Amino acid sequence: MTVSPLPLAEFVVRVDNVIFSVDTDQNRLLVLLVQRQQPPFIGYWSLPGTLVRQGESLEAAAYRTLAEKIRVSNLYLEQLYTFGESDRNPTYGKRYLSVSYFALVRFADAELIVPGELPVQWFALSACPDLAFDHSKILAYGHRRLCNKLEYSPVAFDVLPEYFTLNDLYQFYSTVLGANFSDYSNFRSRLLKLGILQDTHQKVIRGAGRPATLYRFDREAFAALKDKPLVFV
């Protein structure tokens, strides 16, 4: 018996962004969410996203939806994963394919844009509400990717200030990875041995503590090592 082939699927393609930031002052990993103003899932929070326009690349769509929600000068953006389950979006009976990206932005410089009445808000990852569609799944996937990237790549330096102390760097990592990821002494020793931090020979005093050395990321030193397996934490 001949089995008739299934008809070709027709997709609507959209981009959804998982936008993270690190508030080291309050030890919070944050994610940017928008509140839906129309069905389905009206009133629910969701990841910022957009339908891909004619002639527009996926990356351009990701940057566009990011620029519509936030102004920031320093960021890291990377394609995350494609989510395409047949029942992930009930809108109009169409099948929606979501190409997700994750971004990391500098919290101190990030300025939220709220067009019209659309609520846009930072949420602590530990206190996120249930999200519309499968966005909770996308968010969890993005968090795992961010943690993995921090372990072997210098993504943190894309959003840290140019000059930072080792404690600033440790606070950034511990906010994302959890306070028990490494003790400070081991973290300090490992990073300095890599040879990618340049001592500026400048000191900064914060509070009643001792003066701390300011460092900067040495991109030339890292370029010589980028093809080697590195472990940052």
C-alpha cells in the first residue's frame, strides 16, 4: 500500500531574544521581558521578539527587536537555537518557527525603551513569572548557554567596563553561575595564569577596604590563545 506523503509545512518565522544583564550591585542575573497586549496569552510576559521581514536576515531581525526595546552601547549577541514544535503557537492556526538569540548587555548603560503602552521590564531570573508560549523553555536554554559560555570564553569582557578589579570580575561570574562556583582565591589564580588580564598599575579604593588593582582585558594576548582549550572558571 502506498502511503501518501505529508504536505509540506508552511512556517511563519520569527526571532525571539533572551536578553540577559548582570546587576552586580544586588547580585542579580536579569532577563528582559515584555507584557503581551493581545491574544493569545494576553497579559502574560514573554521574550522580546519579532516576525522576520522580507529580505531581512535573522541576525538583523534580532538586532532590530533588541534596538526597539533597549539602548545599550556594549552587548554580546549569539544565535541560540531554533524551536519549531508544531503546537508551540496557536495563533491563526499557523506553525511558528522561532529562531532564538541570546544577548548579554551592560546593566549600568542599558536604557529601556517603552513604545506606547507596551510594558518592558527587567526581571530577576530567580523570580520570573510563567511565560507565554514556550518562552520559559527558551529562557532556560539561554541561561544554560550563558553559563557554558562563561566557562570557556571571554564573553564577560564584552559587557564589563574597560577597567575592573578582580573582585568585580568574580562578582560578575558568581552572579551568573551561583555563589558556590569557585572560591575567590582559585578564581583569581586561574584568571591571572591565563595571561589575558593586563595590570594597569592603577588602584581604586571602595569603601573601607584596601586599594584594589585595576585590570583590563588584553585582547591581543587572548588572540594568541583563542584556538587553545581554555577554562576560565
